[in-house]
Amino acid sequence: MEIELEEVERQLRGAKGVPSADKLIRYLRLMRELHIRDSPTVARYGNILLRHYKSHLSEEELWAVSEQVAIAALDSHALPFAASVITATNSRFPGSIRAQRLQGMYFEAVGEYGKAEAMYRDLLVQDPANEMVLKRLVALERSRGNLTSAIEALRKYLDTFANDKDAWEELAEMYLEVQNYRQAAFCYEELLMHVPGNSSFYVRYADILYTIGGPTNYKTARSYYAKAIELTAGGSLRALFGVLACSAHITDKVALQDSRSRAQIELPEVTTQALLRIYKQHAPDKLPFVEPILAKLQSGLGHGL
Amino acid sequence: MAGAHPLLLDHAVRDWVFIPLTLAIVLMKLLTQYMHQLFNTPPPSNKELKEVREMQAVARAGRLRGFGRFIPETSFKMRKEYFAGEKGFFTQKPVTRSPQEAMATDPTVMVDMMKKNLTGMVPQLAMGMVVNFFFQGFVIGKVPFPLSPRFKPMLQRGIDLASLDVSYFTSLSYYILLLFGLRGVFSLIFREDVVDETEMMRRQMNPMAAGPMGVDMEAMFKQEKAALAAVDFEWELESAEERAVDMLRRQMKAKKL
């Protein structure tokens, strides 16, 4: 699908004059399905589509496009345009929570946070379990710059909707912003249990554990970096460096008892080899900088890392 | 000698039965359709926040059981304690009412059902009885194509004439035919969901149907608690370093790195 999207984008950019309707429709549809948020482009093409080719769209698609374009317009601060689309949507679907939340987003965009909050709380009276509106409350606090209240609001949301993966990711990011690493680690544990195949979760989780520090955490972090190495077949440089950094901090000697301990002893060396190879192949000019660092990590110096 | 001569039906039959019957059925369906739209308030979002919370908690516990081996042991134990511990989440009494309770205590459910019945099925049944009473015992039309004799009981309710051609049908059969046939036509005209009483009837007749009014949360809590207690934790990453070494060695051997 991504390839298709690139193709359509290229066609649209190359088109002289007003691009054709079906290309625009296809572009917007692909953006919707892939959840990509390239707002200025979407707003521009959406504007053309809605102004000239409204009749080409089926009833259903028209309003899906309107929602998509309205959000893109708000992102791009094209406020009058956004207002017109939102007004149209609201008159078509009076009383709809989904439409009114667009209205709330408009208030957020123009900075009228009080009105936005009032609107959202109103909608929650109608439907107290509406995920969309609850999440907008979190976004609202973010817009206002109250990270702590945003965190609180998101925690409350996750207390009820404990399986919303994106929400856990967002909460983890927010905790990292306020440097609450333990809670961020908790969130990442949830994410690991959601998508155990996602290597970046392993790397991030290891990053957090490494940052918190302490002997157990260094060991655990190294395991998670190692897992990421396995999942990416050595492709994640961060994981490779991470293994070395953790190993450098692990000072107690491991006795060669079984295959596990042998691997623990061998891992730093193998990792160094792999890293050197990668640099030689992809960035040979950086090799002179990397070699001394690797040597230092290998020899297990703890300070300055 | 079945159907050698085509029967000639009286004009009067056509004028006073066929056309009025058709009109009446169409009108009635239209009426029920609009009445349903009028009366159909969106189902009260009986997803109360607390009920959602409990459902989601059960799902999360399931995730914990399924993928808990990817997180460190201490973290797993902490969550297990949270759910299945002495004062854990699943030891409390759930707020979600079981279906029987819900039916008994919530009056809106009954009213809803009554409304659906009244506007949907009653006029149809009434009309069916009227048709049966007034337009009984004669044939009102002929299907333009020949049919196998197995359609006889379906198309000729009330007439026990063995020699009558199967293509002729009585008013009652015609009524039922139109009833089901118009649904398709209506779904074309009104692009939204047409009133689907048969689905409702099907649902009512199916004894195993899980109602939209929730599951037995207390039983699920007990189940999850027991299942969690039974989990034997084994950390997936116990062998992580080994596998990483193997992977790196393999990649380097294959010149991929």
C-alpha cells in the first residue's frame, strides 16, 4: 500500500493544473488507511477535492474525507477552512458526538481551551464511556502545557480502557518527559505484552532500565538489548551499543558454568566484532572514532558512560 | 391433467383483491419502517464506565497470561498479585450485572422489547389474519413460470386441489411472499438498515444467543483468577544472550553483517 501511496503522490505532484478527482480520492483514502498524518498536503488536496469534486464522493466517503481534512486543516492552522468543513459536518450530523468533538478540536486550535473543555465534558455527560472524548481531554491538557494533568487524565483513561496500546505508548512518552522512569518502564511492560514482536519496544525498555541503573537493571537491560539484536538480526545499532554499555557496567565475574554464562561472557566480544563490521561496511570514515570507544567499552570501564 | 387449460381469473379478483392487497402490504411496510425510525432511539449506552473497566481488566489479565513471559519476573509477579492476589482485582464483586439480573431490574429493557414487538410484528400478524379471513379459498394470481410440485403447499395454503397447477397462488401465500420480498426492494430504496423483524425473531428463538446485556462477569472473574494463579512463570529472555550471540555469528558468517 505504501508503494501505491508513493505512486499517487508523485502523480499528484506532477499534475499540471487541477489534479483529477480519482487520484485525489485514492490519495486521501490511502492516507486514511495507513494512518499517516501529512497535514499540509492532505489539507491542500482535500480542499481541492471538497471544493470541486464533492459530487464524486459517495455519502459515506464524503464525511470520512471531511473529518480527515478538517483535522489536517486544524493541524496546518488553516482555521477558516477548517471551520467551514466542521460546520458542514455538524449540520449534517447534529448531535453526533464524533462531529462535536471536531468542534472541540477547533476550539483547542484557536486557543479557547475553556470552551473546548466545556464541550468535551458536555459530551461525556451524554456518553461517559466515549474513548474519543476522554482522549481529547488528555490532548487538551497537553495543549495547555499541563503535563502533570495530562498524565493524570491519561492514567484515569487507562484505568478503564486498559488495553489501548497507543494510549500506553503515549503515557510512556509523557512519563519519560517528566523523567519518571519507573512508571515509563511499567508502560513499556504493557507494550511488550501487546506486541511481543516489536523490537523497538525491547530497545526502549532496555534504555529505560539502563537509565534507572543498578546491577539487576543492567543485567536485565542487557537481556532485552540481546533480544532486540536477535529480532533485528543485528540490525539495531542501538541494541548493539546497548549490550556493550550494559556489559561495561556489569562488574561481577561470571563463572563459565553453562551455555548461558558462556554467552554472557562472549556477547561483548561478538557484538564488538559485529559493530566494527557494520561501520566498515556502511560508514568507514567513522571507524577511527568508533574503534577507541569500543575498546574502552570492551575493557569494561564504568565511568563516563 | 394438471394445468392443461389455463384458468381464467375474474377481473373482479384482480381489481378487488390483487391490487388492494399489494397496496396494503406496501403501505403497511412503509408504516412500520417509519414507526421504527421514529421510535428507535439509539440503544442506551449501557456501557457504563465501570462495566467497561471490568471487561477490559479481564482482557488485560488474559494478555498477562498469554504474553507475561516477555516481561521480567518481578513485574509479572506484581501484576499477578494485583489481579489474583488476596485483595486483588478479581476478588472484588463485579459491578456488571449478569443478564438475568439485568432483565429483572432494568425496566427499559422490557419497554424496548414491547415497543419493538408492537411496531413490528403485531401489525404484520394482524394483517395476516385479516387476509386469511377475507381472502381465503380462492386463487388470485399465477406465477409466470412453471414450478415443481414441491412449491404447492407453499403457494396454495388453504386449497387442497391436487390437480391445480402449482403456478397459481392464494392470497395468503402472496401476502407472505410480498412480506419477505419487499425487504430487498426497500433496502434499495432506503439505503439504511431496513427493519429486520425476522432477525429479531431468530434471535429470540435461539436459546444460546448471548444477549447484548453483558456476560456473567462474576464467573469470568473467578475463571481469570484461577487461570492466573495457575500460570507458571518462565522468562522468555532467559536465553536472550545465547541467541543473540548465535544470531550475530550466523550473520557474520553469512557476510550479511
